[in-house]
Amino acid sequence: MSQLIYPYEAILQATSVTALSAAVRDAAHQLGFSSFHYGAHAPVKADGERARFIFDGTEQQHGGVISSYPASWFERYQFEKYIEIDPLVSHCSQSIIPVIWHQQPEPDSKRVKTLFHEASEHGLAAGATFSVIGKSSELAIFSLTSERTNASERRRVESRLAQGYMLLAYLHESVCRLGLPVNHTVSKISLTRREREVL
């Protein structure tokens, strides 16, 4: 039991982004995955403005994204603006039900097919994607990926959904505790007496 719990405790107790990333990478490897990607998007910034979508890795240098994906894939994904058509992001923006990549229907769009083909070329061939809504209404998306797509690998991905969700829960809690830029809140709103009456 201690071997099962230790990776999650290491994530929760991480004291820096570097330590957190290493702990998540170790946990992902223990589950048999080759890489992971975490990104969170708050609906508004601290000043009340709508926040820019950050799942594509453009905020990685600022801590908005924690990932072991290859830099070459970040560059390609951003250059092609794949976030605009990524069905995984679209699904997780509307549902917290996990997405098992190989169970998804064949995409109709040639560009989406190209997205997945290029992801596979960068070592992101199979996996599952999870999402959660945080306490400040931020949406966090987390993927665990593998370089292989054979039948045994697909069965293993399917068997790791519970651990993947638990990993995301611990990771997101640690991100919020470390104060990474996903926990934006709107400043307190002051209403007039008439506005309160109308409400």
C-alpha cells in the first residue's frame, strides 16, 4: 500500500515546480506512461479580464503548464495552432469524463488526423486525458501518454484511469498550493443598494 501512496504524497509535498514536475514524471513512469502534460486555464485574470487559453504550452515558462512533452511538439502544436481544433481540449472543456485516445472515433477532419499523426511522431501515440474543475473555477487538463499503440498497451491505458484521476487530483492541489498562475479570482465586487434589491 505504501508503494501505491508514496508517488502521490511526493507530488503533494513538492516545494517547487521542478520538484513537482519530477514527482509527476516518476509517478507517470510507475504507471507505465512515457510522458505527461498538465495545463490549467482560469476563466478570468486577477483584474477581471478573461484569461487567455494556456493549454498549448505558451505559458510554460511562467509555470502555467507542467509537462514532460518534447519541446519539438510544443513548437509544432503552437505553430499550427492545433489548440483551435484539438478534440481532446474541446471534450475536456465540456466534460470531466476521461478521454481514452484509442476509443475515439476516426476524425472527419484531415487537419485533426494530421494533428494525431504528428503527435504520434513526437512520441505521443496513445494515452488518456482527464480534466477537473478547481475551487476557483479553473479548468485543469491532464494527459498521460505512451509511445506504443499495441493491444496490450491499450488495455493498460484503460486499466489506469482511476490512478490517472487520482494523480490529477494530487497534482492540481499541489499546483494551487505552490501558487502557480491558475488560481485567478475576481476582486470583490461592490454592489449598490438598488443593485442588491434587483438581485
